[in-house]
Amino acid sequence: MQGTEVTTGNPVLFLSGEMDLASAEGLTSSLRPFIEAGGPVMLDLSKVTFMDSTGLHVIAETAKALGERGCIFVHGAHGAAAKLFEITQLAQTRENIHIIECFVLVKAA
């Protein structure tokens, strides 16, 4: 009989505010340990109020740095962030970026 193993790890990064040129360096620094560790990177954007191409670029570069060692799951993208993902089709062009639509947390934010 097979059992199920439950482990904790790979925490979710809850982002809030604006993802733009002013926040890019801090976001990149926050993501660096996850890139080095590999594995899935969980980003919750439900409290992100604005995102431009710089924020999108940080996510794309993180996925590129992870390569075959991991993937990025984006949860709760809405507004400008969701529009950017839709227009650029980033999840369709990078096999290790996954956009999960969910508005439960967005409504609560």
C-alpha cells in the first residue's frame, strides 16, 4: 500500500503593491534564494495593485534562471497583471510558468 507524504517547503511569496521599475530590484533579491534552491516558486499576486512590463520581466527572468530545475506558479493575477499575462502570452511561451486563475483571494484583498 502506498502512503502519502506531506512536507512543508516552497512557501508562497505574497506580493502586494506595485510591481514596476521601483520594486524590481527588491523583488529580484527576494526571488534569488528560490532560484538557487530550485523547485516550484509560488507567487500570489492577489494584492498587487499595478504591474508593468518590468514586473513581467522579473517573473520571466526568474523562470529562465530556474530553467529545468523548477517552475513558477502565479496565483491571483488580476487587473493590469492579468492583462499583461494575457497580452504577452508568457505562460504559453515559457513551459515553466503557470498562471492559475483564482479570484477568491482577490475579492478578500
